[in-house]
Amino acid sequence: MEKAELQNPSPDQLEARLADRLSRLRVDHGWSLEQLAGRTGVSRSTLSRLERREISPTAALLNKLCAAYGQTMSQLLAEVESAPPQLVRADRQAVWRDESLGFVRRSVSPPHPGLRGELVEGLLRPGADISYDEPPVPGLEQHIWILEGALQITTGEVVHEVRAGDCLRFRLWGRSRFHCPGPDPARYALVIVLP
């Protein structure tokens, strides 16, 4: 019987693979740095520094790039890891951190070719505030189950106050925002389903 395990790359390995993948995606689309900057609203110099691993991407920056490439952040992160097996042990789940925003993202059930859903665990520290200009894929279905704490989640123009035990579900077409008002961190499970 074959034993498959997802290798959990170190943060440095993950960032190196991510920078390489972002560079390859841009080249595969036939875009210059200037063209990608025009599509994302991110400066050419920031994109160049990102591809050269001089800076680490923020969640908002990755979201803009994912929107330009038409994929979710989980899909992008899955491309820089080994192919995910059916069983992903807790100690092997890929974790990505945006320390500047106080955001930790664990890919509990990473995306896989042929499957439309994935499961993510998010943790936001009190005061964390993350805004996304657009979904990476229009019409993306999300189910957010608050496990601990509380969040203010804005979809379009509607602000939802969600607390431990609550579940918010929606299809995302426009802007979104995640804010942890505190006083405690917010931990949540996010189910993402591609349209």
C-alpha cells in the first residue's frame, strides 16, 4: 500500500516557491511587469521585488494577483506545494502567515484538480482588518463558520456581525472585508467552492 504525505515546506521554501510560481504565471500569460501592474494596480517595482524574493506578499497583494490570474489563493498556494494526498495530517497542513496584518491561514483540505471545494482555517488577531478589492474568481461560494471570537465580514455593502457558532454563506462578486473587533482573536473555518 502506498503511503502519501504532503510535505510541509518551511516558510522560506514556501516563499521561494511562491515567488517562482508568480514569476512563471506572469510569463505564461505573456505579460510584462508593466502589464501586470496595470491589471492589478500594484506597482511594477513591488511586483519585481516580489518575484525576486526581496519582499513577502501580503494577503491583499496575493488576492490582487490571484484575481488577475483567475484563481483562488488556495489554488496558488497548492501549486507551490507537493501534490496534496487524500489524507492531510494536522502537522503537515501548509500554514501561511501575514504578520503585518495579524493573519494566519492553514490549508486544512487543499484544493485538488477535479475537486471544487477546499477547507481553510483562518486566525485573525484583535484589530486585524483585511480588505479585498475583488474575489479571485467571480461568484466564488464561501461558507464561514466562526469557531472562536467574532468577526465583522463585509460582502459588497453589507456588514455581517458573526460570532462563535455562527455560519455566514454567500457568493462573492465584489469587494469583501474581514475585521476582528476583539477583544479576542477570531478563529474560523472557511469552505470555498468554485463556481
